[in-house]
Amino acid sequence: MIIRLGYFSSQKKSEIVVARSWALNWK
């Protein structure tokens, strides 16, 4: 369970980073 939670949290963090970089590149 702990590993799953860590995986999901890291996935969300990576999604935020990707969205942020995508927005910067789109502008």
C-alpha cells in the first residue's frame, strides 16, 4: 500500500511538471 501511494504521488508530481513545461512551451 505504501509503495502504491508513493507511486501515485510521484505520478501526480510528474504530471504537474509536464503540464507546467507544456504550458511554458505553448506560450
